[in-house]
Amino acid sequence: MDKLRKVLSGNEDADDDSSTGIMADISSATTLSWSSRIQAFIICFVLGILMSLLGSLSMFLHKGLALFAVFYTLGNVISLASTCFLMGPFKQLKKMFAETRLIATVVTIIMMILTLFAGLGLKNPPLALLCMILQFLSMTWYSLSYIPYARDMVKKTLTTCIA
């Protein structure tokens, strides 16, 4: 953007390009503004929800559990990937595999893989349904890890209801 401003204002220097280097040019070209990040997050998140809903629709139209498993899992992956726009992919991966949510992340990824395997590979509807339920629960638990004290509140609520 600075380069564009320099060109438009007529203050472009030939030596500027050689001093910034190619890495600075790549970094400035791939950096999104905050509003662009929010827009990309919303688009990806809504796309993920639509994919999950499309999977649900395929169940009601009796198109098969395999299609449902694929759309549901892809919807979750896209929704999860949407958060990369908010904080960047490397920071997102660091947060995903932080000590506080490591188990939730690993279980969520495993359940996504098992859901696809049960639906597409084994073509076992009851197993795919069980994997999807566990995927939903693990994704919920993972999502709660980003809300301060949400997990503690859920634990206390469940123990109060059960006890």
C-alpha cells in the first residue's frame, strides 16, 4: 500500500525497491487489513455452516450417510480454518496445540478422520453416526476452550445435574 501511495504522490524512488527486499514485498502483499480478515472469517465460517447444513439436508433427502459425513466434516474443517483469518495460521496452530487445548484438538482431529473413514471407507452408518456425535462434542469442547471459564462452568453444570 505504501508503494501505491508513493507512486500516486510522485515520490517513487528507484533505490526503495532494492532496500526493502523481496521478503518485505511478499509480506506487504499478503497482509490483510483487519476488515478484510473479518470479512474472510465470516465468509469461511458461513460457508462451513452451509456445508454442515447441506450434509443435514442430504440426510433428510435420503442421499446417504456417507454424503452427510463428508459435508458435516468439511463444514467443521472450513469453520475451524476460518479462525486462521483472525489471528493468522501459525498463531492459530500454536493456540490449537497449546497445553490447555491439546487433548481437545487431537480428539477433534481424530474424530473428523474417523467420521470420514466410517462414512466413506467402512460405509457403516451406526459407526459414522457415533463418530459424528463424538466429533460434535469434541468440537464443542474445543470451542469452549477459547471462552474464559466456559469449560469450568460446563463441568460444574454437568456435575450438578448428575449428582
